Amino acid sequence: MVYGQATGMVEQGREVNGLISEWHRVFTLGGLVATLPWLINPLIHNPLLKRFLMPSKRQDWGSGHVMLSHEGFFKRRLQTPHLARKGNMLDSFLRMKDSKGDHISVQTAEYECFVFTVGAQDTTAAFMSAFVDHILHNPAVKSRLIEEIDRFDRDGRLTKPVVRYDETTAMPYFMACCQETLRLSPSVSMILPRYASPGGMFLGGSWVPGHIQVSANPFVLHRNRELFGDDADCYRPERWLDDPERVRMMKKYFFAFGYGSRRCIGRHLAMFEGQKFFVQRDRAWSVLQYPCIGQWVFLLPRMPELPWYEIILDRLKAGSCILDVGCCFAQDLRFLAVDGAPAANMYACDITSDFWELSYDLFRDRHFFGARFITADVLDSTSPLRQIKEEIDVFLVNQVFHLFNKERQLVMAKNLVALSHRSSWVVGWHIGSINGVARPVHTGTGGETGSAGSDTKLFHNHETWRDLWQQVGRETNTTWSVETIMGPLWEWGYEKEDTEWMGPAAIGFEFLCRRLV
């Protein structure tokens, strides 16, 4: 978007060149400068300390490392004229003119690009996280929001494969939810200081002498009942759709991005990124209401954390084939591809190809990710998966078994065995239970736990999982060894409220089943 070229993080599914971790190293000093300028400013202006504390391309760490990396992007862009046709931000900066009518310098354009490439990172992530949290905690809001997005999608007012910024801003309730999220959970919940003018000023009936620092905290300001109503502590997007005069006053004192001439210059970029992401997720939810999609964990990257990951990777590099069962967005296959596994050895299946198509839209890799997709139901023994019988060495089954009761789990496992050969593996992870119990779960269309799968779902512990595969072995004349690892779900990124519907005994459950005979 800035240079007309990608950093490679989306393509590879991981950090590239230390751009994120090195930028995070800057935050400690940046936070001190922002909150304790009277203490830090004398240090960073000291001639002896300045060269160590101030950003410089001479440093290959922190902001210096980031500056060097983006200087490389900048130079490559200038040396690649055909990228100018993409209409990136650098082209706009190079066309800018100053107050005298002269084009700004190349150096100034480079500085502008740097600001937009390092800005809107953690703050945008904070906005997205807060948005999701508020929506999930307010079912009525969630239902109305999804209804609006689906209606705009049906009417052809949302571009495919990726929605445009102007299209998301045209959805009134969606934008009201964005505004209400930033009101209650501003990404920068700290004081943003200003200095009183030299002559002093009256502020709230009190005299403030000149040059005195005055600060406002958006977290506090946005809970002012005179401005935002008696329910200012509540998440209610409808307030932004009420009386136009009241809305005008709320926007006047809206402080999430600062205020006045020092207002955040990247606010539109931050909203642009967040709004596109939310719509893509809701498109996935409208396909099938899987629990992982309803709870926003459908892209949870657990595959590289499995203790058998390196062995699987080596097998694939040596020519073995893998099938991602119930692949959804197939992010785990993409991790393997980034780590060197040939995509030509990868298969994926799901009961609809809609998720597969959405994954291309999200990862933007349609032209170079060569895994093969098969539309198939693994519960159906006559499905098109029969065409790859005995080809598969590793069956990857993430977040699938826990969708079903024991009877359907048994059917699925037996169908996988029918496709396997001696030395095949079945590996993956799902939600388990310390007690190994079957539980009825919510199956309504509006619930965050989703409606896909059985009405009752079996959550395994080690004993019930071993028993399942012993039964599979008896009924298919095969023998399987079973390894399991159980651990707390918070290590997987789940919050406490994410697992309440599963019961207090819910755990993370990783497994490896090796076919021996």
C-alpha cells in the first residue's frame, strides 16, 4: 500500500526481517518520552547520549533496524518504475507540492512513507481486539451487525473478493459499532498533553497560566454523561444513529485519535485495515457457523506449536503427502509451505469450497500456493476423497473431531483409516475435557458457538481418545498407537469467556495417532 510491494509477512505467515520485534523494542523508550518528557528529553538531547538513544540508520536494532529495512523498500520501489501504476502512497507523496508550489524532496517523501509503514500497527490490533470483544459480549448488537453486512453483500454493495473502504463506511450500523468501540476502548488510553498559550487561559472556570501542560484522557472523556448520555459506560452503538445534533456534539468531543492539528494522521489507515478485516470474517461466518469462526479463532496458528511439527515437515520435504481435513482457511498448510514443504504434496478438503476461496482473498496467494482442494464430506465414505486413497501419509485434523458426537467421530475416523496406509499418521488438535464428556451445546444461528456439527459434542481426555482409536482398530483390522498432550486453553490464546460454553473442565488437546498395522 505504501511502496507497491509486500513485506512478505502475509505470504509467509510470519514476521519478516525482524520488523515487528525490533519495532517493539522502541516502545519502552517511546513510552517514557511520551509520559515523562521532563525526565527523558534532557537525556536524548545530551550530545553524548544522543547517538545511543535517538533513532539512526547506523543502528541495526530497534528503530534503526526498521529504518534500514524500509530504506531498502524505498530504494527498490524507486528502481522499479512499473510499480507506480499501482497507485501506492509513495506516488502520491512524490506528487505533493509545498506552499511555494514546488514538489517535496525525495527525502521528505521517504520520511512520510516511514511514518505510514510503522504507524497503525499495535494500535490497529488493539482496535480490532476491542471490536471483537464488544461484539461478542453483546449478542443483540452482533445479530444486527451481521444482518446489515449480509444485506449489503446480498445487494451487491460489497466488492468481492475484498471489500472496499468506501463500501464499509456506507454501512451505518457497522460504522456505529466502530465508533462505539473507539469511544469505550480507545487504542491509546493515555493523556495527550498540550501547553497553554503564553498568555494563559480559562479552562472549566479555572485559570491556567501560560506554558502549563494540560492533558485529557480519552478513556475518561468518552464516559462523560453530559456528552454521551446516562448510559455512557455501556456499549450501545445506536447512540451514533440518534438525534443528528447530539451525534454532532459527540463527534466534536471524540478524542480517540487526538484532537486539533496534532490529530493522528494515520486514523483513516487504521480504520481502513480494521473495517476490511471484520467484513471478511463475517463472510466466513455466513458460510458455516463453526465455533472457531464465531469466536474469531479460526486462524489460530497451532500447527507449528505441535511437538511433531518438525518431523511432519521433514516427511513432506522427502515426498510424503498431507491432507488437511476440514481445512477452513488452510493456514496450517501455508505454514508448512513457508517452511519449505512442497505445496504440490498438499491436499485440503471441506464440505464447501467457499472457505478455500476466502482464504485466497485473505492471504492473496492464489497464483503461487499450489495445494489441491477437494470438496468432500469426511463423514461420507463415498466422497471424492476416494481418488486419493492410500496416497496420504499425514492426515491433519484440526478443530474437527470436537464438532461431533461419538458415533460421528467413529464414522469419521474409520473413513480416514480407509484412505490411509501402513505408517500413516493422524495428527492435530481440538478442544478436550479433563473428564472426557459429551456435552449438548448451543446450535442457534445467532450464537457465537455456532450451529455446525452435532447437537451434542464429545470432548475427549486421554482415556476416551485412546478408547475411540482402539474401537476404530477393532472395526477396521488396524492397529494404532496414540499420543496425547493436554494443556490449558489460555496457552492457545483463548480467554476465559471463550470457553464458558464448553464447561469448566475444557482443555487443549493435541494428538498423534500412528498406524502400525
